[in-house]
Amino acid sequence: DRTAKWNAFRETPEWKKLSGAPRYAFESIVSNITNLILSPTTYSQI
């Protein structure tokens, strides 16, 4: 489910426009998307 939603987001016209903008060409948040899922530790307050 998460993968399908992420792929749907990447295909939106708004994202394609922003990610292709020269202004963001060297920004790693746009050009190198990674996925990291965190889990709370036993002593976490979450």
C-alpha cells in the first residue's frame, strides 16, 4: 500500500513540474529520494 501511494505521488503533475525545475536540479531532497522507516525503541515516549 505504501509503495503504491508513493508511486502515485511521484506521478502527479505537480511533483513532476517541481522535480524538473532548474531551481531544484541540485537539491538532494528532489533528486535523490530515499525512504527510511523508523521504529520507536522500548524507552521511547512514542
